Amino acid sequence: MDLQLDGRKAIVTGGSKGLGRAIADELAREGAHVAICSRDHEEVTSAGKELEEHGGKVFAQAADVTDPEQVKEFVAASADALGGVDILVNNAGRAHPGTFQTLTDENWKEDLDVKLFSMIRCSREALPYLKKSGGGRIININAVQGKSPDPKFFATTTDRAACLAFTKALALELAPDNVLVNSVNIGFVVTPQWKNIHQLRAPELSEEEFFTNLGEAEVPLGRMGDPGEVSGIVAFLASARSSYITGASIDVAGGMGRYI
Ligand SMILES: NC(=O)c1ccc[n+]([C@@H]2O[C@H](COP(=O)([O-])OP(=O)(O)OC[C@H]3O[C@@H](n4cnc5c(N)ncnc54)[C@H](OP(=O)(O)O)[C@@H]3O)[C@@H](O)[C@H]2O)c1
């Protein structure tokens, strides 16, 4: 399938590692020009250098998606560097595990800020470019818990449901501009953030034991996913081949999410 991504200009937030890195790689391999951000300057610069090996334009900058000024500056600089923006992948985020009884107001505010408000801010700044693109795409990386509540991830459950509502409402608002907005809902995919959760929850187990046990216990397919199993659907949604899909919510979760 020719995704026709050659020369398209994409921003991937949180593109230095994990899912964002795999998505940026996939888009660059398909011929897109790619801009990435994350907070760690060294990591994002080094990821940018590796992305250049695919041959397209690359722009990498340290920017915190919880800071409105940094978002504004990053999106404008990305558009300058790439020559516009056709695709925005709102991926930056992190897990804030905790139950209702352990989460503080501060935890809730931080979680909302990095998940929902980052999507709001980045979409707002990218919108003028996406409208001009004449086939703009926003892909929100979300979590299956937004539809399938899990009290162990209480803030994720609540805030990701808001991200789903945001996706749907934005898809409706932007449909007349042919800017398509979709959500990809992740289950358990092995990334650096899960390596941190392993250290917090069960440092006595090896990484392999921890991930194997978790995959067998929680995921119908019996294993955790790999970032490369997420990036393909994101590239498809970013492409010309998804031209009649908007407001969709697609699980990449190995069968997690027990709803119809
Ligand atoms: N992996 C999963 O199983 C899973 C499940 C459900 C949802 N998700 C969602 O998928 C997205 C990617 O997760 P991941 O597993 O790939 O996580 P990860 O391995 O921790 O990578 C997260 C990326 O986002 C960046 N980031 C975090 N906070 C940021 C901020 N405030 N501003 C800018 N960049 C920031 C990180 O770099 P810095 O730390 O240097 O900023 C990194 O590049 C997240 O939104 C996450 O909630 C993942």
C-alpha cells in the first residue's frame, strides 16, 4: 500500500523514545519530514540525528508540552523548519499510576496537564497550518483505560476519557476543514515508562519476568506489545489512505478493553 506520505510534514510530540520514537521513525521511513520534541535536550537531539538517516528533513527541539509558550515556539519553529505542518501526533505523556485514595490534587492536575491540556495546546498551535494543508491530520495517542476503567490507573482512566471526548468533538468541529482527528488507544506496550513502572512495582523481578507476568495476567493476547505494533496504524491514519476516517477511536491493545 502506498501511504503517499512522501514529503508530508509531521510533528510528533514526545518523539525522543518509546512510542513517539517508533512513530517518528515509521513516518520518516515512509518519506515524511518530521519534527520531534521532548524535555531532555540531549535525548531529543540524538533521536533527531538518527531520524536524519531516513533522508527527510528533521527538526528536534527540547520543549515541554505542559508549557504553553514552549509549545507555541516549538510548533512555529517546526513549521518553519519543515515548510508547514500536515500531521500532528499528540503523543507526549507519562503514566501516573495511583488509586483514588493515593492520588493528590497535585497528581490530578499534573496528569490532566500532560495528557489533555498538551493535546489542546499543541492542536491549537498546529491548527492554522493543518487547515492550510488541505488534508490535515491529528492523531491522539490515548489509553484503553479511557474506555475500560481501571482503578489502578485512576487518573489515566478519567483523563483519557476526556481525551476521547476531545478527539470526537474536535473531529466534528474540524470536519468542514478536512482536518481528520482520530484516537489510538494503547494497552500495555513495552517502553521506557514501563521500565520505570517495573522498578516501582517489582524491582525484585527481572524485566523479562515482570513483563511476561503482566502480559499473561492482563492482556488477552497474553503478552505486552512492541512500539512497532503501534506505529503502523498511526502512519496509516496520518496518510492519504485514511481520507474517510475521522472521530474514530482505535484500540491497539492486544484485546484489552472489554467493551463492544
Ligand atoms: N506504553 C504504554 O503501554 C502506554 C499505554 C497507554 C498510553 N500510553 C501513552 O502513550 C504515550 C507515549 O508513552 P510511552 O510509553 O512511549 O512513554 P515514554 O517511553 O515515557 O516516552 C514518553 C515520551 O514523551 C516525552 N515527554 C514526557 N513528558 C513530556 C512533556 N511534559 N513535554 C514533552 N515531552 C514529554 C518523553 O521525553 P522526556 O521525558 O524527555 O520529556 C518521551 O519522549 C504517552 O502519552 C502515554 O501516556 C502509553
